[in-house]
Amino acid sequence: MATTEAVPPVGVEKDVASATGVGPNGGQAVNRHDYGHNPLYQTRSYQDPEGRLPAFGGEFQPGLYKPVAHRKFANPAPLGLCAFALTTFVLSLINLQTRGVTEPNIVASLALGYGGLVQLLAGMWEMAVGNTFGATALSSYGGFWISYSILMNPTWDLLSAYTESKTTDSALGFYLTGWFIFTTLMLLLTLRSTIMFFSLFFTLDLAFLFLAVGAFVGDNGDASTATNLNKAGGVFGLLAAFLAWYNAFAGIADSSNSFFVVPVFHFPWSEKGYEARKTKSESLSA
């Protein structure tokens, strides 16, 4: 007696392969969802011989990385990116003196609760999932926002120690220069990732640079130039905020929750870019 094998509905086979990492013929599936997060689908179109995946800002991974099989842990990167984005967005609007607002006091609450605490937690969760870059970057910028909220706290009034010597702006310049140096280090580690991931750190680096220079110029007595430099820092800060949201959306959106996904544009010299050029060359020569 002949038997018929149940045929799964269209798409089920792909979902099973994604969840288990096993293809329909028992082989290794390329589109694998190891721990229940929602990665951008097109990042899964490339795997190197060791099973590693290409750089992806939505997971705060600047280079090839190997997913952990059966990991029961969500992707913490979008949470950290959103916490960074919103806090940076508000502060940058103030640096631009939007609608005449010039005092950064309103940022203190965001810097402590969202950009600080929540981003620090996201960084610690990146540590738990084994992402050294994500843990270092998100935890550090979480610490930045917490420290910034402390500076803004009138109870502690830390900057008053520099009032008599009239070096308050220089002290802030030292603070911002340190973050510029740290961001430059992070920027160098994204050179082989994606354009959107690299652009996030590039614009943030420029924001810190302009704000630091603006602080030093202000201490030299050139208030007009200092204001313009702060506004330039605000422009790059806004760009960094929107790029952080962009990468966060890329890390969350897939066919289960969105009608579209956003491209992340791999660099031509990245592993995925090289693979694309190789495939195109082979197809042309065939």
C-alpha cells in the first residue's frame, strides 16, 4: 500500500531550518536563528567555511562572528542602540539651540535612566551572549551617559571647582576628548563591517571632536566660534542618533514583524562584499 508523506506548507521548511540550523537534506542551513532574535535576513546569505556570519550593526558585530547554537537569549543590541539614540537625539537638539533651548538639564533624566542604566544593562547582556565589541561599546557609552548625568546634577555641583580658575570649559574639553579617543578606537574596529555601522561611529566621533574643540575654544574666550562648534557637534550627534535607530531597526525587523527590512550596505572589501564580487565575476564568465 502506497503511503504519502505530508508536505509542509510553503515557508515552513525554511522556518524549521532557521530554528534548528539543519537544512532539508540534513546539511547546514545558512539562514539560522539560533537564539530567537530577529536578524536582518540578507546578512544570512553569506557564511564562511567556519560557519561564521558577516558583520552586522543590528547585532553590534563589527566582524565575522559565530552564532551560539540553541542560545536562549535575545539580541540586546537594538535596546542599547535605541537607548543611545534617544538620549543623543535630545542632547543634540539642545546643542543646536533648537527652539531657543540651550540648557541641557532635561537630558539628565534620560542620561541616567535610559541612555545610562538601560544601555549599561544592554552592554552587560552583550557580555553574556559573548559579544566583546558590543559589551565594550554599549557599557562604555552607558557609563558616559551616567557620568554626564552626574555632571549635570546640581546637588553635587562638580564643575563649580573650576569656576574660580575659569577653566570649566577646559575640564569639559578633557572629558570630551577622552570620549573622542575611545570612539576613534571603536571606529577603527568597524572598518570591515557595514557602511551604516561604520557611519554610526564616524558621526559620533565627529560629534565628540567638535564638542571638545568647542569647549577649549570657549575657554579661550571666543564664545561665537564655540557656539558654532557646538552646533556642528549637534548636527553630527543627530546623524549618529538616527544611524543608531537605523541599526536598531535592522536588528529587530524581519518577516515576522515588518513588511520590509532595511539594507546595511556591506563595504566592498568586507567578506560579504568580496563574496558578492566573486559570485558576480563567476556568473559573467560562465
